[in-house]
Amino acid sequence: MGAQLRVYRRRIRSVQATKKITKAMELIASSRIIKAQGRLNASMPYLTQLLDAISAAASHATDVSKHPLTSAAHSQVRAAVLVVTADRGLAGAYSSNAIKEAEGLTRTLNDKGLEVVPYVVGRKGVGFYKFRGRAMGGEYIGFSDQPTYDDARRIGADLLQRFLEPTESGGVDEIHVVYTQFKNMAQQESRVRRILPLEVVDEVVDTSNEDTTPFPLYEFEPGPEAVLDALLPRYVDHAVYNALLMSAASEHAARRRAMKSATDNAEELIRTLTRQANQARQAEITQEISEIVGGADALSSA
Amino acid sequence: MAELTVAVVSAERAIWEGPAKSVVAKTPEGEIGILPGHEPVLALLVEAPLKIESPDGTKTLVAVHGGFFSVDSNRVNVIAEAAEMAADIDVERAKAALDRATKAGAEDAAEAGAAKRAETRLNVAMGPNR
């Protein structure tokens, strides 16, 4: 076998092996999208109930807008940005899109005169900030593809603590989340959402509106204010959880798409290489024939 | 007789749903029993087993870790941050966690919380007749 042919065959084998891997990753990502979507849907009843309860409590509590979690600080000095990225690569532009969005937000906030403290989920994002030597308020790695509520609660607790700290001692006045919204299998979009100060209460507190169904006359235990105090932080946790779940689903979708195109490219490459290998083989045979014919010719004419 | 419709959901998923004769939950103010026809209540929950008695008299225990519940027109929604049915609890692990937490001492707030959680789990896993 000629050297050229051998090289072609070796490359075909190597590309075939790569194709098998990318194909497997594609299939794994597809099955995980469904699971991630399932988790997202499973977390929805909690959110609905929580929102109802917050609305009910808010409509009874005295002046919700004065609650520390809903009122904007007088001085706007610092803002925290939670960026959700992936732990692993091979997901196309997923992480870099989220980071790009976060950078855009950071610029906007800087223009408004706010100092930005990044909180980063996922190794890719942490790597980005570390490489540039930028300080992070917090880094969370190891769960970006399958976030649990405990992870979200940990992040939520950190953010809340930072928010409730007075601005003078390093607390933040606003908290934004940059996550990737899962629209459908083919479309994911980086989004920014402000989670603190809370806006949710403003829209639901108006119970005088006759179109809305009135809340049952709940008796609150221990009291409407205490209930609200306990529920608002839960809402923040859930907002973080929701962002993590959405991003996880998007991560899998991005990875599936990236792996699908890698598999397609490998197939294309194998096709071209096979053609070239065939050509090399044919050339080799032609050469051998002409050598034999040439040899026989030389013998008979001698 | 009217029945209660009970739904227990945690932040991650729906845990349990079904009819019930009574529900007993623990709030910061003390235990509260809900029977059909109870007035609307929205109360916080503390770390404790939630007792649900179904119409045929069987009792179900759910370990709830924080959250709240609401009662309105015979519908009870229990919204827990985390909740586990007896079948989902690893007794050995809960025991180990309880040992570890009690040894670490009660002065540490985090350890005390862990001990309470483990105790709740054990209470639920051992069943209502203990």
C-alpha cells in the first residue's frame, strides 16, 4: 500500500472516531434538554403559589414599598451582576454570549455611575474574569448543567446578604441576573433581569382594581409583615433558581447544536477524504499497471 | 362530609397531592390543625413533620423544611422550600447527620439547623406510630 493512501486511511479512521464522540455528546445533550425542561416546568407550581402568597401578604401588610427588599436605596453606588455560564465548553457561543451580555450591562451600569460587582456561575465565566484579573463577588462552579434548589439558595443567600449590607461597607444597591432564556430547541437568548430591588410587588399590590379576583381574607400567622419578610427572600431564591434552570436548558440546547454541526462536518470530511483515498488508490493501480507494461515492453524489446 | 384537597409542592417539584380529612402543620406560633371548612389562613412553616390524614384514615407524614402553607375553601397548598416523603428519606444518612450535628454542639446555629432537619427526617421516616 502506498504511503499516501495509508495517510488518508489513517485520517478517515481518526475523523470517524471523533464523529462517534460528537454524535454521542449530541444525543446526551438532547436527552438532557428534555430533563432540564421538565425540571423547569416542575418548579412552576411553586412560583405560582409563592407569587399568590406574596401578593396576598403584600395587600395586607402596611406599606410594602418601604420594605428593605422593594425600596431602592437613595444612593446608587454599586450593583451586583450574576452571570450564568457553563462549566464545560463545546457548547458553541453559549458562554461567550452570556458574558458578552454581561459586559454590555456592565458598561451601561458604569455609564450610570455604578460600580459593578460580578457574581459568576460556571467555570467558563469564572475563567473569563480571572484571566482579566477582575475581582468577583462570588464564584460558583460545578452545577451549571444540573442546578439544584440548594445551589440557588446558596447564591440567593449571598446576594441578599450583600444587598442588605449598607452601601458604605460594600453592600450593593441593585442586583441583576444575566441568564440565557430557553425559547425553544432552536432559539436561546441572553437576557438581563433585575431581581433586587423587587418589582413584583408593585404590580400586584393594587387590590382596589375590580377586575382582579380578590384574595381570600387570609388570617396571617404570625402576621402579614412577618409572612412577607419570610416570603420575599424566597422569591429572590426562586428567581435565581429559575435563571439557573433556564440557562441549564439553554446550555444543553447550545451543546446539542454545536455537536450536531461537528458531526455534520465530520461526515463531510469523511466523504472528501474517502474520495481522495479512492483517487490515491486508483493512481497507485494505474502506476503499477504502467510499470508492469513498461517492464514487459523493455523485456520483449531487449 | 367535605374533604380537604391537599397539594404539597417544593421548589423543585410537586411532592404529594390528594384528598385529606385533616392536616396538622407547625407554624412559628405552634401547631395548627386544619379540618374541612377552616377559615382562610396563610402561615409560615417551621422545620417539622407535616401530618396529613387521608379520608380512609391512613396517615402520611412529609418532612417539610421551611416554607409556608395556605388554606382557602378547603384547599390546602403546602409550599415548602424542600420537602420529602418518608419513602425518599435515607434513614442511615439522617441518623449520621443527626449524630454529627449534635456532637458539633448546639451553640452553632448552622449545626442546630442541621440537627433539626435530620430529626424531622427521622421522625417522618419512622412513621406516625412512633
